[in-house]
Amino acid sequence: MRKITVNASKTYDVIIEHGAIDRIGEYAISVGISGKACIISDSNLAPLYMERVKTSLEKSGIEVCQYVFPAGEASKTADTFVDILNFLAENHLSRKDTLFALGGGVTGDLTGFSAASYMRGIKFVQIPTSLLACVDSSVGGKTGIDLRSGKNLAGAFYQPEIVVFDPDVLSTLPKEYFADGMAEIIKYAVIRGRELDKLILEDTEKNLEEIITRCVEIKRDVVNEDEFEGGVRKILNFGHTAGHAIEAEADYTLSHGRCVAIGMYIVTRAWEKRGLCRKGTCDILVKMLQMFSLDTECPYSPETLTERAKSDKKADGSGVSLVVPLSMGECEVVKISMDEFLSILKDGIK
């Protein structure tokens, strides 16, 4: 068992342990959870793990109800959010009760935002079941939903009571979802390193638990330093400005991880072309992306993506804050105009 402690506005642990999904009740009790619980999951994950989590909670004396929504980014909307709130009220959950997010990033974001909003804030627990959610979205307290104009435009910073990840669930993860998670892991390798690129290129499968642990530690360190994204936390958005624009233009038919992979490639290629990034960094990035069949080809024009980026939550009237690599394991945030962003896209898109 590995335990990583996050010291944000709330201190909590991230637990990485084989078999942990059948011990959720014990972990819940250990952090003072009692009363009622609502497990929120999607239509793909609920058939696999809902009963196991429910059984574990009930064995610990916690009364359980469950809410299941259609799987996919298309459900991360105001309609689903309000439906969850109504469901909680209809099932008489109180301020003393707890939500459990069982699933990937969409589930965690929806559940966390619902917990932050219901009765002005109740407890919630993250049980990530995807590699992407484990290393990224379940840690740090970002919650939210998408609006018509863009991704994650409504939300709250709201920390969980505990994050519990069981690596055994990865055995049921489809190959394409595993690749999505690896895109976020590769992001960590570029922005803050700790020789993650070497662990990935050497033997990802053999080193996976160590890779996951290092990613969570990097996320922990960044969140401890800057919980509300006023400074250094912005580095976690590497590849996301262009990536979110690609996602939106594709009407969310392309996965988040694949879009971020393209975004990372575009920015790294452009920055290295300009002599602002150590030569060879883009080659290492491409080598890692290709290991997991992650694309570097962008299907949209620079002009189209620039228009989309104007609605990104990181944009303002004067431009956008863009994360750019300096070398493998080192990056910085630069404030640029939208015209300069367009120029970078033109340099980075093949």
C-alpha cells in the first residue's frame, strides 16, 4: 500500500492499494464518514464495481443509494448536475452524508461539483477507476461541468475526504482508455520530470505503480503550493489549451487524452522550432506518445482552434496563459496574445 498526503485547504490521503475497492467502507470509516452515502457512477463502470463498493459500505454500517448516468463526456452537463442534486434531495441526503465518485474523470468532476453545491457542501470520496483519473483529475479538488461554449466552464475547487485507487481495476480498462491516462502521465514527464520519461520508455507495465505514485506526488506538490491555480498550478494545463479546443471542435467525439497529446505535440514542436526548447525534447515526447498510439496529427486548422480557444477558461480579453516546455522535465507559463497563439499553432501543426 502506498499513501500520499495532500496538504491543501483540507488534508487528505491518496491511497494506492491492490484490493482497495473491496475496502472502501473501512477507508470511509477511517476518515469519519457515517450516515448515508450516494454512489455516483456511469453506465460502463456501475455494472463492474457498484455492487462491490455498495457491499463494502453497507458492511461498515453506511446506508447506500446509487445514481447512474450515461457514460461519456456528453453527460458532464448542467442537466445531469441538476438531476443529481434533485436525486440527492429526493433521497433525503443531509449535510452529514457523503457522495462517492466511482469512475473516471467525468464521474469525479460531476460528483465533486455536486458535493460542493448540495446544501452548500457535503463530503465526497474519490474512487478513480481510470488511469487518467487516478494520476490527475481525482487529486487536487478541481470539479465541474461543461457548458455549450467550452469545457469545465462551471465548477468549484472542492477537496475530497480521501482518494482510494485500486490498481487492479486497470485490468478491465479498454486499451484506448489506458492510452488516455498515459497522455496525462506523459504530461507530467514533460512538465516536472523526476525521470518519468525513462521509466515510461524503459518498461511502462513493469514500472506502472511507481509511475502512478510519482505522478500523484507531483500533483500533490503542485496543489500544496498553489491550490487555486493562481501560479504554479497552471503548469498542469500543458497541452490543454490546444487540446480543449480540439475536443470542443470535435464535439467531444475525440477523447480528452488524445486531444491533450496533440496539444502537447503542437506546443513542443513550435517552441523547439523557435529555439526556446532544448533540441530533441519533441523527439522524446513523440517517442512516448507513439508507444501508446497517441496521435500527433491535428485534424483542424490553426484558425479554427484559435477561435475555440477564446472560450477556454484559461483565456481572458488580453490573451491566454500557455504552458511551454523548456526541456524534458522543465516548463514555464507564458502569457501570450491570441494572435501569438495562432502563430504557435501554425508552427506546431504539421
